[in-house]
Amino acid sequence: MTSAVATMLETLDLEQLEINLFRGISPQVGWQRVFGGQVIGQALVAAGRTVDGRSAHSLHGYFMRPGDPSAPIIYEVERDRDGRSFTTRRVVAIQHGKPIFSMSASFHVAEPGLEHQIAMPQVAEPEDLPSEREILGNLPDTIPAHIRSYFERERPIELRPVMIRDYLTRTRYDPVQHVWIRATAAIPDDTAVHQCVLAYASDITLLDTSLLAHGRSVFDRDLQLASLDHALWFHRPFRADDWLLYS
């Protein structure tokens, strides 16, 4: 297991303080704000630890304040409903006495039902695309240091975009991306852990995609970017350490 994945799993492993009350920490990597995916993943962990025998079905969350990476985050869970098929939980993440994130999550008993599937986009396979290390090797020497350091940093989630962006261009594109993602090391065989890792990863590339329409990038120093709301559905079991196409 890579150190980055180990740190991610440790970050997602919350401390239980009391019934319905959990505490999470942030990795000390020099970020000014807590990564939004971390808060989503930790909130889902907190909700899941109040549910037995059911997997997460969906979540909807709202970011209200930036998270402070130097302080613990307290997650308070409300047990809204325990039905025969569905369980509903509400979670509020609190720092310095104020909510920074709120989330509703639904959990579902595994049962058969109607099934359909939208055709998968026709894109290159991940094995045929360059890794981030290979992308780094092809970057020109004139690339700004803050962009180069992004590609050099060890991360728990590997990205292989189908279209390699030129982060220095102001060319506008349709706000659509296809990115293969997976954890950079094997993850334990626990459905809840894989769901929380995907929740963590689901906040990556979203802002970057929206900026394509404006010819801008997340590396632009004159922009202040933040996630405001987030939704995620889990339709079937999966492994977060296998390639998944994020469209």
C-alpha cells in the first residue's frame, strides 16, 4: 500500500466520541483549506457507522464554510429514519463551533429490481493513456513550478484523463471530461470503505471541468475556487482500486 493511500484510509477512519458523534483529522500537507472530497468521505463514514447491514445508496451535501486543516472536524449524525428497505441519515460537520458541511445520505438493503444501463462513452482504455508521471516527463521546462509540483506530488487517487489539458492555454472547450480514476494501491475488501474512497475521489476534476468552457484552469492564481454542493449515487458494488471512468 502506498503511503498516500494509507494516509487517506487513516483520514477516513474516524474516532467515535459518543453515540452519533465522531471526530476526523486532516493530513498536514500544507493546504490552506480542507479538501472537499475528504469532508464528503468522512461524513459518509460517520453516517455509515450508525447503520447496520445496509450500503450507501446516495448522498447530497452542501459546503458552507472552508475547512481548517489544522483543527479536528466533528461529525454529528442524526438518525432520521430506519425503514424496512431504506435508512436515512443527516450529518453536520462542525469546526470552531460552526457547521462547515451538511449531508443527507440514504442506505438501502440489497434487493433485486429493474435494471438498465446507459451506453459507456467510447474512449481510450486506461492502459493506453499516459500516467501522471509520464505526463510530467512531457511537460516543457517552462511550465510554472506550482503546476509541476501538482504532478510530482504523491496522491492516493491516480488520474488518467482521456484528453490531456494544456493548462497554459486560454482556449475554450466544451465542459466535458472523461477521466479514468482508481486508488493507487489495493484497498481492503469492505464495500463501505470503497464507497467512502469513491466519495473522496468524486470531488476531483469537477471544478476543472467547469472551467474548460471559460478557457481557465484550477492553477490560475487570480481565481478562488470552491465546491458548493455535491451529489453522488451508488447503483451497484464496485472497487475503488480498479479503473473507473469518471465522465
